[in-house]
Amino acid sequence: MDHHCLWLNNCVGFSNYKFFLLFLLYSLLYCLCIVTTAMPSFVHLWLSGLFDSSAKLHVLFLMLVSAMFLVTLFCLLLFHCWLVANNKTTLEWLSAPFFPDGPDGGAFGVSVRDNVFQVFGLDWRLWLLPVSS
């Protein structure tokens, strides 16, 4: 087990780490889609002077929440991509694994390519699909 994810209400570990990363990526793309499609309406309502319109409040709320989630998910996905590249879990990032000779931060890292293959599988065509590979 790596850690317990409150968003998924599940533990994230070796067997479902790919699905966790895909969840972050899909959520990020969904927030990006919301921000880009709501932006013209937001700009139109803001510049048209419809200050008393309730639609302006709804579009403003939608933009703010989507933008906040977009930034948060981007940072979280970037951090977990860095963890995959270095073959570390969240717990190993917090404290290096201990061996009889002392702690070793790079104990399990092979290469970035092999680390990505360990998480996503060897068939690159299945990397973005939520299937075991």
C-alpha cells in the first residue's frame, strides 16, 4: 500500500497506481474542458454589464471552482509523475527505505523508462486506457 486516497475512498498501491494516475489525468482534462468552454460565456457576461443576472454568479462560481481544481490536479499529477519517474511511492518520498547499511533514497530506481513500464505496462497503446496492462 502506498497511501489512502480520500478522493477515491481507496488505498493506492502498486496494483492500482496506473488507475489513480489516469483518474488524475481524466479529472484534469475534464476541468480544462469546463474552463475552456465556460470562458466565452464568462467573458460575455462580465463585459456585457449584466451585473444583476444570476447567470453571472453561476458562471463565475463554475469558473472559480474548475480553475482551482485544475491547478490542484495539475500539481498533484505533476508530483505523481515525478514519483513514477523516480520509482518512489508517497511514503518513500516522505522517508527513505531503511536497509542494514542505512537509508537509501534511490534504492529501487532503475531508469525512467523502466519505471514508467512498471506502472503503465509494456504496451504504450494501453497507457491511457483504464485497463490492466
